[in-house]
Amino acid sequence: MRIKRQDLGVALYLLSAFVFFIIPIPSILLDICLAINISIAFAVLFNSIFAKEVLDMSFFPTILLFTTIFRISLNVSSTRLILTSGDPGNVVQVFGDFVGGGDLIIGAIVFIILILIQFMVINKGSERVAEVSARFTLDAMPGKQMAIDADLNTGAIDDAEAKKRREKIQEEAAFFGSMDGAVKYVKGDATAGLLITAVNIIGGVAMGMIRGNLGAMAALDKYAILTIGDGLVSQIPSLLISLSTGILVTKASKEADFGEILVRQLFGVPKVLYFVGGVVIFLGVVTPLNPLIFIALGAVFIFSGRMIANQIEVAAIETEIEGDEESAEEIRRPENVVSLLQVDPIELEFGYGIIPLADVNQGGDLLDRVVMIRRQVALELGTVVPIIRLRDNIQLNPNQYIIKIKGIQVSEGEILFDHYMAMNPGFVEEEITGIPTFEPSFHLPAIWITEGQRERAEGMGYTVVDPPSIIATHLTEIIRQHIAELLTRQDVQNLVNNLKESNPSLVEELVPKTLGLGEVQKVLQNLLKEGISIRDLLSIFETLADHAAVTRDTDILTEYVRQTLKRAISAKYFPANETTSVVTLDPKIEQEIMSSVKQTEQGAYITLDPAKTKAIVSSVEAEVSKLENIGKSPIIVTSPIVRMYFKKLTEDYFKDLIVVSYNEIDSNVELQSVGMVTVA
């Protein structure tokens, strides 16, 4: 495998640090390494300043560790040269003579000041900010994840963007967690520099007196200045790295360069500059301070404030002109028809009075409820609900909302904000006063009550729900009713791909060898249309694979699948340890229906006489009323061969009618026939 030059450079950088700990190096090589160390420190500093966000330097904790170990290794090498030869090279000598003023006391004071600034100011502040940032970042992760899920469910972002944002959140958490520990490197480096300097001074004086035959003051003057120079040449890059750390952990801007934001926030308000200029001029005139300096500086502030005010006025005019030009250009531009062709599968539009329920900043939880709706339907029916688009519509009444399926309104409702809907479950004797209304999902009579009446209504036995629950329940029911038509071929392909991961041989046998994707879609739609879950996709595909070789009629295949899913159907419609009241179908009617079935290439249809159809429907209505009067679900049991045709015959007249065959009922279910659909 070929080694990259960057990898080789990093490896040599680290390896050289360990070599310097062990092997003495000449002073010229030390000068080169010290120059490199200073350059790297400046590179880190300016990268920290101009990084637009912290993740632009996600490897900063690692960089911090590398530069620290390299700098300490140079400290060891320079110490060795100072103590052995007294010649640590040009860089250390210059820092001792020039930066330290060639004086032991001045150099020591400058060095101590640098240590104090780094250790007590920058390091301590950076350490605290890093710790708090790490804690806040971890605490904010659940909220950020929920915000991403909300944007994904409302269609504001797609799956790829959601994945990208989640990865960014994880990277930020890992970065600030690492920075919380990495700041300790900088703190330890400052402490080590102080200790190394003290050891060097003591060791240098001892070496000068014992081996150099120097007096105590001469040895102190020679070796202390070199040690101070060594300390300065190490602490200045260390100070730059510490400053970089502080800048990075306190960086808030993500939209512009650091310098631009800093200058704009500090000197961007003309009023502030006027006040500053006035105060400075006042100090120059009234106090003994140098008037020339203070009056001139105050004038500069006032002049700068006036210049910035002019720039703001010009920018405002330019923005207004650009806005007018864009508006005019938009009017002249041909309409982009392509963007209008997109139809959202599910839309929830609401008036401005309902906006607080959907606004997270105002405490609304409607977005969270939409997420729960998609999860609930996925668990209940085994299919993924398309993204639900939420938008406000000023053309609606303030408290009105409408639900659209594929761009067409299918239902609507109206709520009263800050009110609750109370419904009588049937056994409440005492009535409560309120505004009469109807529950939008099932069109049941209800009343609107205030917050103060809620507790009393619940105590009386009323079912009390809040406005978000009303909308969420209504939306859930509409989705259940239309989930079959919302199931697309792409959705089916996704289900097939998921099943293929665990059962590749079954999927390869069925799709597309035996059945096409559209035929599988039709079977799944038939099941969903009658509220049968397709979550057990393995059993469905096994049944299709068993019977598809004999027939490709999707209606017949659906019946075979329903019989396979009889445990699920029985559990849905027939409660355990309870006798269920049902209505049966007269065998004569079953025979007439089967005699009227005509098979074509497009499928089967019924050619029953209209008068006979009307009579059957009337009988069904009478028998269903019996069940509803005793509080039972309308269930009709037929023979297997007739079930699907009878369902087609009655589905336009009875939306909630449940039609099952004897083969779809589990053996342990207890039934009681309370009537029979018959025609005299």
C-alpha cells in the first residue's frame, strides 16, 4: 500500500519528538525545529480565527496533543544543550537577549507574566468554557434529534440531509467532549514549562559553578538568561496554542469570517461610536490627560460613526432597489411550471389561529404528534406513511383546518383554541354547559368547554380531549381510510428490499419471476383497504409464492393471503373469551352472486340485477342496524368464495361494514348469529 506524503509527514513529526527526548541534537537543528514550532503555532492560531465553525478543526484536540509533545521534546533538547555546552543556538540566545532585554530580572519578569497570562487567564477560561460547552452539547442532543425528525416528517429536509445533520450533531458532541479533556494538555504544558525553567536555572547555576569554575552571580547571569530565553521560546508558541484553544471553544459565528463579525459587532453601531467619541473628548478636555491624543482619538470615533451611518443608509437603499428589481424580474420571468407539478401525498393546512399548536417555540406539539402518527400507523398496518406536509393557509378561517390527500381536500374540521372537546360516552346522566359541536373524526355530538370546566366534566364521566389530540385523531383516521391509495410502487419496492435482506430466496422466487411489483402492490392495497395489517410480509409473500403459479388474479390472491392471516384478522375483529355477534349471508344470495360474476382479462365484475342489488342492500342495512343498536360492530360472515364479491357489492353503501369468510376466522372464536341477509 502506498504511503501518502501527509501521513509520512505526521509520522516524522511525532517520531522526531521522541528522538529529541533520547538523542542530543546540534544547536542548528534545534534552531530549525524551534522555528517550525513557532510557525505551526501561528498556523493553528490563524486557522482557529478564520474557521467558520468548530468542526472545521475537528482534529484540534489531536493537534493540541501533537504540538504539546513536540514542544516539550524541544524543551528537553534545549535544556541538554544549555547544561552541556552553554550554546543552545541562535533562537534561544536571541529570545534571552532581545525579548528578555539581556537582563536577568527583566527576562524573568516577562517570563513570569507570560506564565500568569497563560495559566491563570487563558487556560482557566478555556477549560471552563470547554467543560460547559461539552455539557450543554450533550444535553442539547435529544432536542436537536427531535428537531431533525420534525423537519424530516414535515418534508423540510430529505433522508440524506437528516442523516448529514445527525452525523454533525454526533461530531459536535465528540469534539466538545474531546476538547474538555484536551484543554488539560495546555494547562499541564504551562505547569511543565514553569517547572522546567526552575530546574534549568538551578541546574545551570550548579553546572557553571562546579564545571565552569564560575562564581555564583556569573553562573546565574549566564545560565539564567539562557534558561529564560529557552522558556520564552517555548511559552510564546504555547501561549498561541492556548489562545487558539480559547478562540475555538468560544466561537459562535457560522456565517462569516471571525474578523468581519468581530469588527461589525464591536464598531457596527454609529450611536455607540458617537458616545465613545464624546466620552474620550470629554476626558481629554476636563482631565489632565494628554488632550492632543484623547481629542484626536475621540474625533476618529465620531468620524467613524458618521461613515458607518452613511454606509448603513446606502446599504438600505441598495437593498430596497434590489428587492424592487427582483420583484419586477419575478413578474417578468416565465412561470416555473415544473415546481407546480409536485403533489404532496398528505397535507394538513390550518388557519392562523392554529399556528401556536404547530409552533414549537410557542409550546405546540403538533409536529411531535405527526411523528407519532407515522409510527403508530407503521406498527398497526405495517406500512410507511408518506411525509405529512403541514402549512398555514390564510384563506381558511382562523380555527379551521383541512386535510388533503394527493392535493384534494378529503376532510375538514374546526377547533376552538384554549378550549377542550367533551364527548358523552353514553352513560353520563348530568349534562354540562358548553358550545355544541361535532367530533370531526367520527362525527359524534360533542361540546366545547373551557379549561375551568375540564376537571368537572371528567369527574362526570365525559371524555375530554384537547385541540391537538382532536386534529391528530382526525388525521390518523383519514390516513387509515386512504392508506391503500398512498401505497406506491416505490413503497412496495422498499418493503421488498427490507424483506430481501433476511429472506433473499423467497423474494427472488416471487418478484419479479412470478409476480410483478404492480401485482404485489395491488394485493397489499387490497389488504390495507380493509384495514388488514401487512406487517407480516413474510407470511404474505410465502402465500403469494405458493399460489401465484396457479393464478395471477390479485383479488383471488388477496383472499388466499387473508386466509393465511386469519389469526391476525380474528384478533382484530373477534375479542378473545367473548362471544361475538355477527350476521350471516343466505346461501341463496351467495349462489346468485356467484352466478352473476363475469371473468375478464381485467378482472371479475358482478352483473347482478339492479333490483336484486337494491334488495340485498336493504337487507344488509336492516341487519347492520340490529348490530349497531346493541353496540356491536357490523360484521357479516360469508363463504370464502363469495366474500370478495359481496364486499365489492356493498362497499359503496357501507364504508365501515366488515366482511369476513369462515376460513378467516380462528377455530377458537365463538360466534353468535343475530340475523341473516336474505331476500324474499
